[in-house]
Amino acid sequence: MNTVNLTMAIVLGGLYATGFYLLLQRSLMRVLLGIVILGHGANLLLQLAGGSQAGRPPMLGDTPIGRMADPLPQAMALTAIVITFALTTFLLALAYRAWQLLGHDEVQDDVEDRRIRRLEAELAEADEDTERELDSEATR
Amino acid sequence: MVDPEPRHRQRRTRGEHVVSRRYPIGRAVRRLPMLGWLVLVWLLLWGTYDPGTAFFGIVVGVLVIWFFPAPPIATDIRLRPLRLGQLVLFLAWDLVVSTGRVAFEAIVRGPRVRASIVAVTLVTDSDHLMAMVANAVSLAPGNFVLQIDRANRICYVYALGAGEHATERVRREVLGWERRVVHAVGTGEQVRMVDRNHRSEVG
Amino acid sequence: MSWLDLFSAVCLIAGAVSCLFGAIGLLTFPDVAARLQAATKPQTLGLVLILLGSAVHLEVRYASGLILVGLFQAITAPVLAQLVGRAAYRAGSVRRDTLDADHLARRIEHERGRTL
Amino acid sequence: MLALVTSHLLVAFLLPPVAMRHTRAAYLVAALPPAAALCWALAHTAAVLAGDQPVERVTWSATLGLEFVFRLDALALVMTLLVSGIGVLVLLYSRWYFETPSGDAKRSAPLLLAFAGAMFGLVLADHLLTLYIFWELTTICSFLLVGQSGVSRESRRASLQALLVTTLGGLVMLLGFIVLGESSGTYRISQLAAEPPAGSAAAVATGLILVGAFTKSAQVPFHNWLPAAMVAPTPISAYLHAASMVKAGVFLVGRLTPVLSEVSYLPVVTAMFGLLTMFVGGWRALREYDLKLLLAYGTVSQLGFLMVLAGSGSYTGELALAGMLLAHGAFKATLFLVIGIVDHQTGTRDIRELSGVGRRLPWVATVAVLAAMSMAGVPPMIGFVAKEAAFEAYLGGGSVAVVEAGIVLGSVLTVAYTARLLVGGFASKRGTMPTEVHPTPAGMLLPPAVTALLCLALGVAYPLTDELAATYAERAVGGSGDYHLGLWHGFKLPLLFSLITLLGGLALAACNPELNRLRDRLPRPLQAQRGYERVMGSLERLAVGVTGRVQVGSLPTYLGIILLTVLIVPGSVLLLRVTPIEQLRWWDNVLQLPLALVILIAAAGVLRATRRITAVLLVGVIGYAIGGMFIVGGGPDLALTQFLVETLTLIAFVLVLRRLPARFTETPSSRRVRLPKVLISLAGGVFVGFAALIFSSARDTPSAVSREYLERAEEGTSATNVVNAIIIDFRAFDTVGELSVLAVAATGVASLVLSAGSARRRKHARSDRESRFTAGRLPGEGGGKGRT
Amino acid sequence: MTDPRASDGREETAVGAWFHSDAPAERWLLSGYSRDPRERTILLELVARVVFPTVIVFSVYLLFAGHYRSGGGFSGGLVAGQAFVLRYLAGGRLDDSSTVSMRPPVLIGIGLTIAVLTGLVPVLFGGVVLESASFTFAVPLLGKIKVVSSLFLDIGVYLLILGVVLDLLRTLGSGIEADIVELGGGSR
Amino acid sequence: MMGVVFAITFGLLCLAGLLSLVRLLLGRGTLDRIVALDVFITLIVAATCVGMGRNEDGSNVALAAAFALLAFIGSVSAARLVEKKESHR
Amino acid sequence: MSELVAVPVLLPLAAAGLSMAFGRFADVQRLLGLLVLGVIVVDAAVLLYFADVHGPLVLHLGGWAAPVGIALVADRLAALLLLISVVVMFAVLLYSIGQRITDYGRGAASTTFHPIYLVLCSGVSLAYLTGDLFNLFVAFEIMLASSYVLINRRTTASRVRAGMTYTIVSLSSSVLFLTMIGLVYAATGTVNLADLALEMGQLPPAPVRALALLMVIVFGVKSAMVPLHFWLPDSYPNAPAPITAILAALLTKVGIYAMIRTQIVVFEREPSWPLMLTLAMATMIIGALGALAQNDLNRMLSFLLVSHIGFMLFGLGVYDIAGLTGVILYIVHHITVQATLFLVSGLITRYTGTVALSRMGGLAKISPLVAVLFAVPALSLAGVPPFSGFVAKLALLRSGIGVGTVWGYVATGVVVLTSLLTLYAVARVWTRAFWGQVREPEGDPDPTDELVVGTGDTSPGMVQATGVLVLSTVLVAALAGPLAEISQRAATDLITGEAYRTAVLGGGSGG
Ligand code: NA
Ligand code: NA
């Protein structure tokens, strides 16, 4: 029961690839758009996971049950849409706050991590010093 | 609701007509058209036209109006259903014609299309009439209102496909729309004003 | 094919064509103001026609709702046109070279002269 | 036993407040629990010698096999006598040694007591895990005792070194214990001894356990922490690094001798490392000028000797071990305490500065000489008795002879540094001014005097010592031998060896200055301290290097790695084990095609967009088109929500974009960076699309759950819209959760956007409070704020 | 006929003031305060005055129709929220124009509490958490009216979402605007 | 017969949608894009209505109404705020 | 009876709603928070008792039997972790209240902190209790959304980056989670965990394995498993102490819990799982090395957190009853200890005005109490007996040796090595910050910045809360017997899976 057809698979692939690429950027706004697009992709995937795409709305009444689209993934996608929306707005506010505080909205590298990378070089030097110190101590 | 500091309330912009809130019954009556509209919307949405739906429509309409009241306004509206119907029909026809013209311009002229911005001073002095005229004009052939100078009753109309006589043609069209609108919803006074103006133009 | 179907078919196709013309105008017109014309008028007409064409196939209780859709579109399209047009003019996105007459510019000149 | 151990720890826990106010009294209080333990042990001596072993057992966690089991046997008794006896003496000594107001004094009483308790528990343990627990406790106590207030760099370094080296050993040992326990099904030492495990598990366990023993007992190559730890105050060195803690390793090997009797390599390894340690320690001791360091290297050497004996596995060897344990405890404690006195009264421990101390402090010198005799193995001291037994133990041919020779050689070194110690510390030297000496308080001399007399007493009263040692040795090797500890065994080889040692040692001591000059010229390839520094240095470099490379601090990199992991881990499984997908088709509804086209074009447009608003609008197009997909797929509710949310998102974006620059301000990344990003994201897209195909073709029936929703919605929830029925009834809980997410997000947005203003307000409020606070104070005390 | 705004001292130039005003003569939308005339548009205000209550009615329809057709508390709340967005766009910051003037966080809190209580109330009647029940009344003239208890959950959802949208307008909308003014980012 | 009509209608609408998307991509101004988006949404509304007609199932009417409304509010907000941003410059 | 299962989830939510509505009354908010958490502590204890004595307590929400409805399941594992988590949340709330009163005064109410904290509690509880994969996603989102707000509150220019990192990585992992759910549903047509276990049996092996690994990654990001851990040390240390404490203590553990729950309930596997053991080793080593490279106290603790996540992964990798017993014990121990350490770190920065170890000194002299409060959890973290860390570590080591595979042995060796490195790391803190010369505190550089505070003001509430946590770590050690027993029973339940499945699927009658 293959519920995903080739077109939709390509769409999913395209959405995810776009989302991933944007996610890997430094501009917070791009990252945010990436997450929005990924969210779209995930919601689409959820709906596709349900059943045949020729399904009719799951509204009881005229349509026979057998022809209806799977309601559960729809319900889940609905929840997911709202959650993604909530978090998107939060991230948006965060982008604004970052801009307000920093004057730009780029995600920069961690200062402390960079310090440690510098430390490595310093440490190599210091190590030589200790070796020399130990040598002189030994010949004392 | 939002802004804790009422600093923006210190003064009102001059020129605004402030209507007294002292007459509750009058206010309620003024709101009846709105209630009617809301109930109509409710019925159209449900698609079931029975007393139950209507009842709940009234309940919902009253609640909405009561919870979110619009500020009272001075403007009087006199509905003339026949004239209103005429207006709608005219509008529909105009829409078809305007579509044809825009389509023509789009396909034949395309990027080389010409236009004008024409100032038209309206006869009547009323917010909602002006808005309705603007609305109607915007639906009409190749025009839309770009800017309104409410204080001076001027509409600046952007008109597509204009030529030599564009200015005069646009002015006549806009005033024509004003006349139709005033006939449909204006007060007697306003109707007299537009008719007088129309006669002087034609005459 | 009944008369109703025929009516529906004409409405639908005319509506779709109208929409398409609008889209073509959107693409070919030189500036925002002109494109706005294309965006609002043929779209509104097209939508209304399509609503008519579709309503024929629906039960009354559903079809009545379509009236609302048409009304919404008719009321709101001009507002959008005015807002966008105004913004475009202010932002200088309306191409002056396509204009035969520009009373608004004249008025602004006039005001400026009066205050200075 | 449990009560005694607990009382140590409990008193130690309650002692600090007392120590704060009455420092000296605290030492006396602290001496009480070890004294009680000593009395208790002495009271049980007879019983233990008669073969009666008191056992106590408390279960901590049966599931984990975690128990406290204590047993007083001969070895435990020997060690208890040492630990508690010397503990009492050291605590009494400390009462005079520490200056009253110093922080060290306040700190040490409870810590020493806690250490005594841990040590007491350790020697009594009859359960591997019990043993480990107390073992680590002694490590921690030692860390704190050596470091003290940690003001000096040396003390910090030394304590850290001791901690790390011994903990390393401890942990490896724990691993060994677990291997032993898991393979044989019990952690009880007595049970293990009854049925000694054999095979590879036992062999591996032994190796691991020996690492623990070697580190704790300062065997080469782990020995160097011990001399470094000499930065500790002398009583602490005397107790920890001479009498008790460092013996734990030797004790462990002795304790486990019966358990590991099936492991054939044990004696070889212990002998090898023990002898090496004996030489290295002795050799270094001959070079040191600091009396304490000299003694410390001497201890290292002695520990090597003890380790050789502990691993011997022979009756006589174990006998010698028991004797030597007592002997070493007694004489080394004495010597440390004496050197403490010298240091305390003269202000120096340097051989080159000390002169004529023996004359000024005759009693002290006498005590020192007594102990030194025991150390050198001069009759009738216990040291001699034990050493005789050791020489006896390795009489024989082949490899045993090598060990014998090694012991003799090591003992020569011992005698030599003993002589160096006595002469250097107490003799009058030409060319050196007599050192100024303060008189010694009697209370300070008493403890070393007691232990010195003990050296003598244990030697003279050798039958008693022998009985004690024999009881242990019998248990250790599971049978008795015919050798007995004693002063006189006739003219036999051991006596000759003793003589050789003494004479050789004295000769070596005499020509030591020349030797030292020679030594200074020799290269030193093996230096334990340097090895330790190197290991720590490279550890730090490794840490910084690895962290610097792994933790690059760049968010895109992190996300890229996460994506790569997804691609590599589940992706490879999917790729490697793929089966052909059935029922492939291009579309289910033709309308999917144009919508798909719109989505893909818009997505490409987002990637290319340079203006923020353009990108946002294009994302909007994607959202609306997906809404279209939802309609096509039969999900009007979904589409409605999608449209509404999309519009709201668009509005929210636009609201914020008012404030941000029109274009993306990002610095364009170089091609080198962009290509991997493109590849990773493309691969990610392919993975998801591919996975969607594979997973959705894996199922062959419609969802049974969904069927139930469709069938039960109307009667169950009286709803015809099944999706709505799921949302507010069947799975209403999801909805409640989702609501809280919304509420939280909205609150968060408010706190972010509105916080700028409120932060400013708060700052004012705070500085107001602050100024009021400072204004209310007296002008003089403006500086330091309320500290505890 | 004189232009009252042409001589307004607040504006930098009269041209700017005139150029930026489409302000209607009356307050179509706002009862409380007057806003910068440059930001007013007669057409939008007038349309919003009609569309706003219409959309609210529509949202209430969605809330109640959700059980049977497309709609539900989410859609309803979101649509109502959009009505306020329109009002905000036409009239500027949301003022005291509604009878119930409630801070959005309070609205959110109430919505959440209602939703959770809907889950907990059945327990008081010996049911299971989140169990639903339906009651049918026959009312003369109006016919049968069916009330499902899970409707209250939907109402909670509706209120909460409305609160969230209002909060967004308060923060991302007015909050950022105020920020621009405070920091002198704007040209006014 | 009606099927063909519906197919043609859908086809034309899709074509129009793609054209508006092209305008959205080309720009040049933000306002152009906003207008294009508005057209795009209106086209989706139209397509939804056509779909309802084809399936003879009107349960999506509310959907269409909501879309029409949203397109308006979304476009107005974008236009309004773009305008504001310009005036804040 | 089964209604009690819903209390830890719904009560804090209702209270959060009220707390939001009463946003202007500080005392009401405080009281509400403490009261609700107190009630939940009692409730969790009762749940644990019942789950242990009578088997899993299942609440079929809305009366809909799983898999139609969502089931909340309080089995031994969930109840135990819930209990310990709520206790920690209670203590941290106490600390927070103390800190806020000290810094902002008694009247300072917050529309943010108290409601969000309660929602966080609800999310954590739900994550433990839910028996449904999608609901687990919702739980995670509740939890994460709250954490985003808490971590980004009052952020400063120098640290807004940290919040972004955290938020973006978490959001990305949420997207992965959602994708995973989509794939799971596509393959099985259900999202109920117990039901999934049955459906998985009918699938070909490739998708099943891929799903299992995808779940590992999704929860691996949340629990900071190497190589998905980078975000944690860059973000957690940059929040105020109580926030870091609660996030570090609970969120990663919930990730681990979810990983254990899904892997063991849904999938089947033989003991000793090489991949997981490898990941565990990498996590332990990289984390420990990272800790050694740090000068910032909070960052160091964060790296140690990563490292010790490796311990838990190790137990999961052993994949038998002994291993899981060890993990459960370890989680219980680590929740309390890690929270305590971050709280103490908060106290330390109050005395020193810095987080840099190189600028600290003589703390043991300045405040012996803080020294003790640090020493106990630090030693416990290093697994030194007789503290809780030792007990938990012992359980892990025994399982690693007991499983009898080469992978098991190697990984056990790494556990030992990591213990040593941990000890080294905390001992360095001791030697640098607590020993050495007493330093004058660096003043409070930025009063709006809650992370670095050099005022030296500590309210009794903060110290008491820390003390309560220290005592609870001691208590965990003291109660090792019963805890280990119940952990073992929980692990047995997990491995056999029968009790869980019948409780969820077999028990309820539909509708
Ligand atoms: Na429209
Ligand atoms: Na600060």
C-alpha cells in the first residue's frame, strides 16, 4: 500500500533539501525560514503517510468510509502545524531580540569554543616550556 | 487594551465629528442594519434557513456587536433598494467591460501601456460615500483610486490606457459613480447636491 | 448536457480565462500600479464567474456560502488596490514615464511651494 | 566492628565545630575512637589467635551485591594494631605539632580521624566491594590531608597527583574485583578463599587488582606520588605515608593471596615490581638531602620489599610479611615523627644545614637510633627478625635465587640510607654551624618513643609476634610451615646475608658522597615524576585538541553533523538493505503536479532570494501550495488551518521585518563551504523522499486505528467531522498539550520583545535599591559585602 | 474648505502631512484615542468596520461547525485573530474598543484553564479524564439542540488562540513599534 | 463532457497560478510580489470552488470564504507594513 | 485510582493557566507553584507505590482504549523517574524563588517564569507517562518550548547566541522527530508504542532497523549523545543557575528515557548492542575531554553532563536487565547530582562574580558550607563511594562485565577511564576554586544579567534548596537497596515488555 507517489516523494525531497540548506546558513532569518519549510515538509509527510491521495474528506455522511482519507495523520498534522507555528513565532521574536541586542541577526561562533581552539596553540608552547624546565631541573 | 500609557489620548485630531453617546435607543436602532447583515452572514454560512439557526444568528450577532462595538458615527445612510440593485448590476457590467479592457491592454500593449493620475473633486462631503465611490471606481474599467484627500474631497484616480481626453473622461466617470452611489444610499440633501452638479455639468 | 451544465461550463471557462488574463497582465504590465489593475479586476470577475459556475453543481445550503466568498472579494479587492497603489506611489514605484498626466505630483509641487 | 567504624566517621563528622574552637582538645577527642578500636582489637587477640574470627555483615543493596562485611582475622588484627595504635599516637603527637591558630590544625583532626576510620574499615573488610569503598575513602581523605588549604602550588599539585594515581589504581582494581566477583559469583573474600577461582577471569582480575595495589603502595612506575605528597604536615605523612595507607596495597595482595593462589604469575610479577621499587627507592633515598624526602624514598623502597613478600605465596614469605608489616609500621612512624620533631624544633630538614642535633636532643636521637636499627635490620629489633625470615623464604635455586639476591642488594641500600639519615640528621658535622634547637615538649616525644620501644619489644618478644604472624601465614597459604620468627636460627645463610647487608650498607654510606657526584653525571632516562607530568600534559593537550576540533562553536557545522549522522546511520541501513518498491506511480491526483511544480519553484526561489521579504513571501507560497495539497488529499480541516497559520506566520514575519534590514546581511560563504552544504542538504532531501517511498510501501493494509476512528466517531463523539472528533475527543490530550505550547510560545515572545524596556526599568530599580543599601551603612564598611 | 492638518505643528513639512493622510473625517473604528493621521486610510477603516464583525461571526460559525464540517476551535480562534489583525492594521494599536478589555496573557490563561478543566470535570462525575458526553435538548420553535461537552475544549482552544494572536499583535506589533519610537529609529 | 470543462478550467487556473508565481519570483518591488501573492491565493480560492463543483460536495465552502478573507488580510498587512517601513526610513 | 496518573500533567497546566491569569501577584504565583509541585511529589510517590505493588497504572484518556485513545502509563520506570524529577523541580523552584527574592525583591511577580516553569513540569511528566509516540512528541514540544523561553529570558548581548543555538538545534531535532513519526505511521499505521511493538513484527527488517536508528538519533539530539551533543555545552551554561540546573538535570534525561522506552518497548534486540556501546564510549570520552579543556565552571559541568550521558547510553547498550537496572539507577542519581552541581555553581558565582575557574580562589575558606555543598555532589558525580554515583556506577560496571562480550569489556573499561577523568575534572575545580588564595569578588558587572552575580547575597532559600538536593543525593545513596530493587524490577518489566503491553492494550474496554 504505497501511499506516497513519485511526485510527492520529489516534493518532499525538494522541501527537505531546501529546508536543510537554509538551516545550514548563518542568517537567523534564513535558518528560521528553513525550519518553517522543514515543518511544511514534515506536515506534508504526515498527511501522506495516511493513505491514498485520492481520498475524500473524512466527513461522515455521503461518502462511504472506505473512500475517505485517513483522519489520524490529519489530526496529527494539524497539531504539528500549530506547534510549528508557535515555535516559529518564538524564534522570530528571538531573531528580533538578537538584532536588537547585536545589531545583526547572524548566528556567530561560540566565543568560548574559539578560545579553546586558540588555547591549543598556546598549550603547545607552554608544553615546550615545561619540558625545558624539567630538563633544567634534571641537570641540576 | 494594550497600551498602558494613555499618552495618545491627550487630544483628538481636529476635524473629527464626535457623536454623543447619550441616546442608547437611537444607537441600538442605528445598529440594526449591521445586525441584519450579521444574521444574514450566519444564515448563509450554515445554509439552513430555519428559526433555530436564525435565533442563534441573532444571539451571535447581538453578542458580537455588544462585545466589539464600533464607535458611533454621524453619517446617515438611507437605503434605496431599487437604486442599490441598479448600482450592483451596473457594477457587474462594468466589471466585465473593465476586465476586457485590461485584458486587451495586457495582451496588446503590455509593457508599453500608458496611464494617468487624475484628480477629481467630489460633490458630497461624507466619509462613507467617498469610500463607496472609491470602491466602485476601483472596480470600474482600468481605474483605481490611488490617493484620497478626504479633507478636500479629492480622489486621485489612476487610470489605465489614457490618452488625450483621459482627464475629462475619468472625471466624468467618477462623478457618475458618485451620483449612482448617492442615489443608492445617500440622504435627500446629498441626492439634490449631486443632481444639481450633474445638471450643471451636462448643461 | 443540460442548460445548467452549459451555463456552468461557460461561467467556469470564462472565469478561468479571465483569471488567466489577469495573470498575463500581472506579468506584462510595466509597473505596480498597472499590475494592480490586472490583479484586482480580472481576478474578481474570474472568481465571481467561477463561483457561479460551481454553485450550480452544489446543494443550496452550500451554494449560499459562495455568495459570501464573492462579496468578500468584491469588497476587499479595491481596498487592497488603493493601499498598494498608495504605497507604491509613495515609494516611487509608479513609473512616471508611463504617465500622460499626473495631478498628484502637481498637487504635491503646489503644496511644497505654498509652505516654503 | 561496624559500630567502631561508624563511630570513627560519626565523630569525624561532628568534630569540625569543636575543632574550630578548641583545636587541641579536638585531637584528644579524635584519638578516642582509634583507642577504642585498639582496645577492642587487643581484647580479641586471643580469640583470633585461637582461630575464632568475629564477623559482622550489613547489606546495603542486595541487588547489586553491595554489602559491608567485616571480619577480624590475623591479618586484620595486625593491620588494626598498626592503624589504630599508630593512629592514636599520631593524633596525640599532632596535639603538640600543629600551631594552634592555623587552619591546618583545625582541618586535620577530623580528617585524620575519618582517615583512621576508613583505614580501619579497609583492613577489616571481608567483601571486595566493602574493601573498595574504604579504599577510596582513604584516597579522598589523603587528598584533603595532603592538600590542606591548598594555598601553595606544590600542595595542590601533590595532592592532585596522589588522588589521580591512587584513584586510577582503585578504579582498575574495582574492575578486577568485579571480574572476580562476576566470574565466581561472590564478592566475599572468605568464600573466594575457600574456593579459589581459576582460569582466565582470575588471571585478568589479578592483573587489574595488582594495578590497584601497586598504585596505592607506590610501586614503580606509580611511586612518585608518595615523595610528592611529603608536602603534607609531618604527622600526616607519618600516618598516611608510612604507617597505614601506603600499606593498603601490600595488605591487599596479602589479603588476596589465598584467593589468587591459582594465579601462577602473581609471585613473579610482585617480585619483579617489588624489587625494582626497592632499588629505585633506595637509590633515590641515597641522594636526597631533605630528611623527609629521604625517608619517603626509603618508604618506597620498603614497600617494594613488602610487595615482594606479599606476593610470595610461601608460608615463610607470608610470615616475613606479617613481621615486616609490624616492623615497618613501627619504625617508619617513629622516624617520621622524630623528623617532625627535628623540623619543628629547628625549622629545617635539610641534611646540609643540620648539625649537632643529636647532642642537643639526646632523647630524640635515642628514639631515632632505636627505630633506625630496626629499619636496618640490626638485632634484636623486629626489623631484624622479619628480615631474617625474608632471607629464609627465598633460599633456593633458580629464579628464587635472583629474588634473594635482589632482597639482599635492596637491604644493603636500606642500611646505607639509614646510616645517611642518622648521620645527616643528628651527627655533628665539620664546617657546619650547630643548628639552633628549641627544647622538645615531652608530649611530643612520647608517641615516637612508644613506637620505638615497640620496635624493640616486638623483636625481643618474638614468640608473640611469631604466633600472630603464623596465624596469618597459615590462613594465607592454607597450611603451616616449620619456620618461626626468632632472633636466632643458628649460623645459616640468612645470618650471613644479614651481616653482608649491614657491612655493605655501611660501606655504601661511607662512599656515598663520591657516588652522588657520579650519579649527577649519569643520564636519567626513567623519571617517574617526569612521566607523570608528561602524561598529564598530553592529557591536557589531548583534551584541548579534541575539544577544539570537535566543539567548533559553529551552529551550521553542528547542524551539518546532525544531518550527516542521520544520513550515515539510518540512511546506510536503508540504502544497504533496500528492497524494490511496489506500486510506484507518478501521481494520485493530477492536481498534485502543478502544485508540486509551484512548491519546487518557490523553494528554489527562497534559496536565491536576497531580500528578506521576498523569501518570506515565497515561503508563504510554499505554505499555501501545501494547503492546496491538503485539499487535494482530502484534508479540508488541515488545509484551513494551514492557510490560517500561514497567513498569521506571514503577518508575524512582516511585523518583525519592519525592523530588520531589507536584505540578508549574511556574509556570502566561500565555495569551499557552500559545496558541502549543498551536498548534505541534497542528500538529506533524497533520504527523506526515498524513505517516504520505502516506508509507505512497507505497510500493506489501511490503518486499523483509523478505521476505528471513522467507524466510532458518530456514535462515540456525535461528530461527523472525524478529524475534529480526533482532535477534541479521541486524542484531546494532544490538543491540550499543543495549547500549552502555544501559550508558552506567546509568553516567550512577550518576554523577548517586551524585555528590552523592562530590563531598563529593572536596572533602575536595582540601582535604587543598591544606593539605599549602601547609604544605610556606616561609611567605613563600604567594601566587602555580607559574607559568611 | 480648509485643510485642518496642513498647519499642524507636529509634522516636519506640510507636504508630508498632507501627502500621508487619507484620514477619514470620522472615527470609524476607534473609540478611544486618535492616532497619527498619516497612518489612517478611509477605505480600509470603513471596510474594516463592516468586515470585522462579519469575520468574528464567521469565526464563531467555524467554532460551532467544527464538529460537523470543516472548522473547529483552532480555525475559529485563528480567524477571529485575523479579524483583530485587520482591526489593528486599519486602526493601529488595539485600544479599548472592545467591551471586555482583557490583557492577552489573561485570555491565554483563561483559555488554557478552560481546556484543562474540561478534561478534569468528568472526574467529578465519576468519569474518566477528558471523557466527553453529549446532551440533547428539545426547545420549542428552535428544534433539537445538541450540546457536546467537548465543545468546551474547543471554546478553550478558541479563546487561547485568540489570546495568542492578540499577544502577538501586542508584542510583535505595538511592542516593536514602541521600540522603534523609543530608540529613535523612526523619522517622526 | 463536464469533466473536460473542469479539466480545462483547472488547467487555465494552474497556468495563471504559475504566471503569478513568475511575477513573484521576478519582483521587482516588494509590492509587486505582494500583489502576485494575492493573485495566487485568489486562484487557489477559485480552484477550491471549482473542485467543490466537480466533486458536487460543498463542505469546503467555509474554506473558500476563509481563504478569500485571508488573502485580503495577509496582503493588506504586508502592504501596510511595507509602506510603514518606507515611511520610517 | 488511575486518575492519579493524569495529575502530574494536568494539574501544573491548570495552575500555569491560573498563574498566567494572576500574573501580578507574586505571592500567589509562588504559593501556587510550590503547592502544585508538592502535590505532584506526593502523587508521584503514590504512583510509584501502586505501580510497584499492583503493576502498571494505565489511564485511558477520555475512556478510549489504546490505541484509539492516548494512554498514560505509570509503570515502575516512569513513576520512579517522575518522582525523582519532581523532587528536583521542587527544590529548584525553591532556589529560584529565593534567588528572585534576593535579586528583585519580594514583590517582583513575573508573567513568564512561574507559568512556564509549571508548564515545563507538565511536559516532563507527560514525557515520562505517555504511551503514545505522537503524544511523546507533544510532550517534548511542551518541555522544549518552555525551555526555550526560560533559557532565552533576559538574555544579554553576549549570550543571545547561546539561546539561538539551543533553540535552533532543538527545533531541528523536533522536525526530525516529526519526520520520524510520519515514517513510522507510513510503515505501521499506528503511533501507540505498545501497538507499534506488535506492528513492527510484521515489517521487513530494513525499515525496522532504520526506524530504530532514526529514533536513536532523534532522542540522541535531545539527550546530547555524541556526535549530536555540540549544542549542549554552548547553550546550557549560559542560563541562570536554576534554569541550567533544571534543563541539565531533566531534559537530557527525558531524552534518554524516551530512547530507552522506544528502543526497548518497540524493537527487539540481543544483549550487547555494539552501535550503542560505541556511541556511549564516544560520548563518555569526548565529554570528559571537553570538561578537562574548560575554564568556565558551567561549561565544564555541561561537558561532564555529556560525558555522563554516555554512562546511561552504556547501560542501554548492554541491553539486558542488569544494564537497564544500572541505567535507571544512574538516571536517578544523575538527575539529583547534576541539578545540585549547577545550583552550587550559581552560589559560587554569587561569591566570586565570575564563572572562570582561573579567577576564583579560596572559596573553601570564604564559605565552608558551599564547599561541602559542592564536594558531596561532585564526589558523587565522580562515582566515589559511598555516594550515589558509586552505587549507580557499580551497577553499570557489573552489567558491562556480566554481559560477557568484547564490546562490553571495552566499554566497561571506558566507563572506568571516564570516572577517573571526571574525578580529575571536579578535583581541578576544587584545587582551583576552593583552594588557593582568597580573592576579592568581582563586582556584579551587569545587574540585568542573572548568570554572573558578584553580590555575595544569597538568601537562605537558595542555600536550603541546594541543601535539600544534597541531602536527596545522599538519600539516593542510602536507599540504594530499595532503589536498586525497584530499578531491577523496572528493568525486568522493560525487557519482558509483557506487563506493559497487556496493561496498555489488553486492559481497557473500548469507548
Ligand atoms: Na482578494
Ligand atoms: Na549580573
